[in-house]
Amino acid sequence: MKILIIHILRFGDALQLTPIIKSMKETYQDASISVVTSSLGAQVFSKQNEVDQVFQVSIDELVPLIKSSRIEDVHSAIDILENEFQSILSQKWDWVINFNYTFASALLTYLFKGTHCSGFYATSERLYFAKENWFAYSIAAFTNRKYSTFNWVDINKNLINLASVPQRTMFPVNAETIGHIDFHLDKIGFKGQKIIGLAPGTSGSYKQWPVENFTALAGSLISDHGYKVIVLGDENDRDLGHQIKTEVGAGCEDLTGKTTLSELGGYLSKCDILVSNDSGSMHLANAMGTPAISLFFSTHFVETGPYGPDNIVVYPDIPCFPCKSTARCDHKECLTYIRPETVEKIVCDHEGLLRGDYRITLTNEDDPISANRSVFDPWGNLDWIPLNNRQFKRDDMIRLMFKTVWISTLNYDGATEADLQAYTEASLKNYEPFDQHDGTEIFFHQLIEDFTEMADLYRQSHILSMQIYNALISGEQETVVKLGEQLQQKEDEIAGLGENEYLSPLIEYINIRLDNMSEADMVHLSLKTSRVYQKAENLARKLKLNSEQLSNHLLPN
């Protein structure tokens, strides 16, 4: 079997795909695996033994054409791709997998025409589809990211039905490179010392902890605790590294922009801990087996946090986390909430926190922050549990409810109700008790009512779709039109419910399932539509049941 994978996103995203490819090769041992990727991705996949061919693509000239609404521009983009990828087009692919949700990658999926396609794909009429349940979930999660429940590694794993993947990302570094690094560390007096890595750079200022904080942290770790500090990053981080080194002085080594990618991985492997923004360096440290203390601001650690156990994330515990619109946020106060002394304490107490010996006090009125530790849930998905004495909140409740529903719905056939209940109870034990203020009982009552209304609307939509199906078979066109108007009214009512953020993940998921049914025959389409609505009703009823169970568990009798 010949498999072609499309992955043209950032370096960190490429690293997150490495355990997927390794598991694919273990599952399909005779398969030949090729990857279409970016220049940074090529540096990752070319090092992976499971990859037979790497094809590099630059999409800069395609972006204006892909974003255009003119069908002629789409065909022009296809022509450019056909000229660039003759070597790929000349091969017959049994399975083309697109792990990206971009129009450029969708066009590539269309162009390469595998016998079987997975993920986001396009047609020559500029129609885009995502047919798998897990891809529909991943798109729906972006409508309200605070309720995201799965890391992208697990989404991609489940997208192609892999039973399991390795528990961290991978990036091999050869012995010669490690030898040169050991020699350098010995030369500067760092070898055998406790080394803390700092990665102050990231892809955008909206997720970058102020460099002054990294500087203060480095100074304290060196002067108060005897640690050595290495500042790491690429060419874009040179100014940050220079500023930290200049202000901190002895005990701090600035290597920003001075290493190859392999050397960067080697130096990260020599660090006891890396303190980092959400960045490629964070993922590379994880691939090298170095635990990370990662600082998240606009992006969500649940989706893009380091994939592996015993990593720590620190984040602003505020209602607008993760950020819904970084472009429209004019203050970005969240970047100032995490203080250097807080991160210093986590570094120094790192081992005890991971063992669970105690919890750390982080939050006060001026700095609303929290910290979580990465673990794996009973189904092998990355999960996070709080390290501080964090109170269980309404958003936590909604996320927990949705996770158990997704687990029981998408493709975990072995997840029994007892398993899900045990997981819920174990999760609740990680938090301080639910805030029993006066509005809690009213909140639960309204939530149960909302899910009941949603289930009823989906039930009525299911019935109307079946009636349309029967009318189409009977050739009763006037009845079809009348029923179609009634169905549209129900769909409008459901859309109105979507303004409630607690209901929006399910509504968006169902909308994506409906929008991605490529069926020309109206009879078959109406039957498929009815089945989607029936599934939606069942999901809404599960959410209602979860609400009732949590209400009974959290509220006093």
C-alpha cells in the first residue's frame, strides 16, 4: 500500500505528526509512506525512518488564488500544483491523508486523487469536505475553543482509526552532534550542572511572555538556586536572547540563532527543564524527552500542548482564555498575569509537583492563573489535571460533559457508562469543590432545559426529514416543499440555540456533518439527513443526562 500524507503547517505541528506516522508504519508494516510538507516539516520527516519520500512545497504563490472566489483562480492554482508535482502525480496512491484544515491542503488532496482519501479535501468546483467524524469534531471545536477536549495528536490518531500512538513526539539527533554539544557544555562550565533551558520566542507577540520576565527568571535561577541557563531559539529570537544574556551575565549562555535544528534538539536534550512559550522549541523539547513548563496565553494547551506525560502548562485562568480573537484584543493583559517568581517556584518544586506530593498556590486576585500537568486518560488520549488548588467551575463542567459524550460517540465502542462515570468522578477529585453560590441550582436547571429543547428540536427535524424521504419516494412534490419549509424553521430554531456557548459545540458539529454530505440524489440525501438528526437527538439527550448526573453529584441534597 502506498500512503501519501499532506502536512504543510508549522514545525511544531510536524513534530506532533511523528508519533502518528510511527504508529501507521507499525499498523501497516508493508506500506510505503510519503509526506508532502513545508521546508521546516521536511527537516522533521526526513529524519523519520518510517518515511520513504519527502516532497517539499511552497504555497506562497497559491494563497491569493486559493482565497479568491473566482472558479478560474481555483483552476489556476490546480495548474500550478500540477506543474510542480509531476513526480507525485505520476504515482498511484492507495491512501491520501490530509491532516491539515487549509484550502491549500484540500486542493492537494483533490489533485493527488488517492483511491481512498481521509481528512479535508476539495473538488474542482471549489467545494470542500471533511467526511470523518473526528475531523468534523476538530472543526467544531474551533467555534468555542475553551471546550476543546483533545490534543491534535489524538484527533489525527482517531481520524485514521489508529489504536494507539507512542506517548511523545520524536526527533532523532546523531551521536556526533551530541558529542559536540557535550564538548561545548564542558568548555563553558555547564557540563554536569543543573541546566534550565529558556525559549523566549514564538510565532506571534500575542502568545509571548514578556522578555523582561524571562530575564528576571533567568537571574533568579542562577543567583538564588545555582542553576545554569541556556537561551534557545532560531534567527528570529536573536534579539531576545541577546537581551537576556546581556542583563543576566555569568551563568547564562545565549544560543539563539546559533544552532542547526539538530543542534537545537541536542541542547534541549541536555536541559533538565525547558521554560517556553507555545512554540516549536516546546514540541522539540518534548521530542527529546525534556519536560517542559509551557506558558500559554492565546492558544489552548489542550489542543497544542506538548504530547506526553509530566509536562506542565501555566495559563491565565480568565473567561476569555483561550483567546477568541487575538487581532481584536487591544490590551493583552493576560501576558502580564504570570509572574517570574511563580515560574521559578514551579521549576524548583518540579519533581514534587509531578509526584503529587503537594499542590502549588498560584492564584490571587491580581494574577488569576492556573497550572496543569499532562497525563493520559483511560482511552489513551492526552489529558490535563490541575496542580494548584483550583476550584471546579462551570466551564470545567461543560468541558467534562462534552468529553464524555465525544468519547462515547465518536469511535470508542469499548467505553461503557460505568467507565465514563468513573472518569467523571476521578476528574472531579482533582479540583476543589464546586462553588455553591445562589445561582448554581438555577444554572443547572436552565442547562437541563436547554439540552431538552435541543433534543426535542433535533427529534422533530429527524421526523420531518423522514417524512420528506417518504414524500420523495411517493412523488408528492408539493408535500416535499411544505415539509422542507417546516424543516427550515426547525433548523432556524436550532441555530438560535447556538448563541448559547454551552450548546454551540454540538450544534456546530451537527452542522458540519450536514454540510459535508456530498449526495446528489435527493432521496438518499433526505435519508442521510434524518440519520444525522437522529444522532444529534441522542447526543443532546446524553448531554442532558450528564447535566442531571453532575447536578446530583455537585449540589447538596
